[in-house]
Amino acid sequence: AQSVTQPDIHITVSEGASLELRCNYSYGATPYLFWYVQSPGQGLQLLLKYFSGDTLVQGIKGFEAEFKRSQSSFNLRKPSVHWSDAAEYFCAVARNTGNQFYFGTGTSLTVIP
Amino acid sequence: DTGVSQDPRHKITKRGQNVTFRCDPISEHNRLYWYRQTLGQGPEFLTYFQNEAQLEKSRLLSDRFSAERPKGSFSTLEIQRTEQGDSAMYLCASSLAGTGNNEQFFGPGTRLTVL
């Protein structure tokens, strides 16, 4: 069965510092992987996705993620965090049919000045 | 606005009452999904439709829950005899099957509080 683990419940970083949010998945085949961001009162917004090809994917708002099959990981990174990046971040995995997404429990990001 | 919309955004009800939520997907999307998100958790899949056919239901979808998409456009999710454990954010998403990328677009959600 598919599952996603986000080991960090909450992360605090200083504005301008780099960021890495961890995501580990469990899936028997090549997964479809996603990172979403959720701000208070807002819906989930897609940051980036991986289906195949280049294992380093670029997304919106300066985010990138790297798929590492050997580690079953899809970590999200940003070189310099902005105060507006404070939000909840969710990693998700789907089968290639995409019928449903399996989400992690999320990582809450706080950005301090 | 061409995104996914949900109505109402907030619903407060008393235990035992029935509630119904509506989701309007992106117009050309043929797949529609319902998820439930409780505090501190990620969204959990409930069910999905392709056009008007309900193709998959999670074990989370008890018999008090029913979802419909009668004309393959908007969808409703009804919860009968609500319980306090039903308090959650109910999210709707839509996608276009056959595009190969399976990207789901989410609505803002309906927050249900059962007193």
C-alpha cells in the first residue's frame, strides 16, 4: 500500500535561510510525487510534481525537489526562504492512474525575521 | 474565477442533523475527488468520480456519507446523522483524465463543525 511520511511536524527557519522539508514514500512501482502548500483559509496549491525524467524538478515560488529512488525520498528545498512561505506543506504520492492521492501529515513552516 | 469552488465555506450543525456540501470543479475536468482533512493531518481520500460514475470509495466513507455527481459536473457530499467525529475540512479536487500528469486542483474546502 502507498504511504507518505513527513518526519518533521514543525520547522522554524530564519528569513533568508535555506530550507529542506523531508518526504519519504512507500510504493511498489514508480510513483507520481507531489508537493502542495496550504495557507490558512486557502486551498492546497501545487508547488511541483514528479512523474518521470529528470529527478530534480523545479516548481513555483523558487521551490525545487529531488526524487531519489534509492532512498524513497522526494525532499523539497528552497535556497532562501521568504516570510510569505510560512504555511503547511504536504507531500503526496499517487499511482500512475492517479485515482487518489496519499498525503503525508504535513510540515508546518514558521519563518522568523 | 475558473478554479474549483466549494459551498458553503463553513458549516456549523448539531449532532444528528444532515448536511450537504457542494463542489463545482473546473469546467472541463472529468474527474472529481472528495477528501477529508482533520486537524494536524493530511487530506484523506474519500471517493472519486469520473464523469457521473462513482468509481472508488474509501472505507472511511461510512454508510452515513453519500456523494453524487448527477450530470458529471458539480458534485454533492451529504452526511446524514452527523457525529462530532465528522468535524473536519472537506476538500474537493478535480482533474482531467488522460492528460498523463494526474494533477489535481483543490478547492478551498468546507469546514464542518458538529456540536
